[in-house]
Amino acid sequence: MTVCDINLIATRRAQKQRAITIMRCVVYTLIAVLVGVAMLYAKLWVATRLVQGQIAEVEAKLTDPALAEAIERIEFLETNIADLGPRVTLLEKVHDSEEAWIRILRDTSGAIPSGVWISQLTSHRGDKEQSLVLRGSAYSQRDIGEFMLQLEELTWSDAPNLGFTQVKTGHREHSVVDFEVTVPLNRVIGSELR
């Protein structure tokens, strides 16, 4: 019979104790991981159920007949806006053009001296220029000059040009001067209507 080394028994016992401690740590860690995974799964399951409930609520709201009618109305209005938008834009441009012509007529009538009367007003328009041709009569050349000076001061006009003057004698021996004045406009009116 051999004698056991007492020191080996303590070493083996320490190794066994260490192995058991490591095994316990592994088991406890494994249990902690399983509990963590179970808690995470439970949390995700609850979150999924909550999201499914919210989805069901939203679907119920979306299937509401009042909402469907409102959506149909909005779609109808959007198509009408798309159809009528260009027309409204054109009408706004026409309105602006109309206001410009009203201002021109008002300013022109305000610039006419007492000895001048207009018999014809014509507009000539090119691609980049527009002018008014005013024909009428006056008692004197001075009245025509005064009229042209007043036309030149208007904000929408450039310097007017005298086309012609012609003196006529009436049936009572009164002389009248017929004239034609061309007034170039600063900007073309109605050019944006296309």
C-alpha cells in the first residue's frame, strides 16, 4: 500500500472546488441570460401587441365613412384646383392688364388741356414695344404742345412723338388744328397673357 500525499489531496480538492465554482458561475450566468432573454421577449411581445392595437385603431379610423367622404372631397378639390389653376392665373393677368389700361385712359384724359379733344385712340403692339396713337383736334399748336408735355410726365409713357398737324378752317372761319401724337409705353401691356 502506498501512502497518499496529503498535499495532493488539498490540491485536488482546491481544483474541484474551483471547477465547481466556475460551473456555478456558468450556470448562474446562463440562468441570468435566459431570464434577460425572456424579459426582452416579453417586452417585445408587449410592444408588438401595443403596436398591433394602435394599427387596429388607425385602420378603424381610416375606414370611417366620414373620413372617406372627406378624402373624396379633398381629392375632388385638388383636381379642380389643378384644372382651374391656369385659368385663374390667366384671369389675374387679364385683370392686371385691365387695370393698366384703365390707368392709361384715366391719366390720358387728365392730361388733355381744355383746348384739345381726342377723336381716336389706337394701340399698336409689337413683340417688345407698344404705343398709343392719339388723333384729335385742338384750337392751337400751343395746346398740342402742352398736351404732349403733359403726356411725357406720365409714369407709363416715354417721350411722345408728333406725327402730323394740319390746320383746317371751319365753316365759321375758326381754324382747328388736327394732330396725331404717338406715345410709346414703358412696358408692353398684356404680353404675359400667353
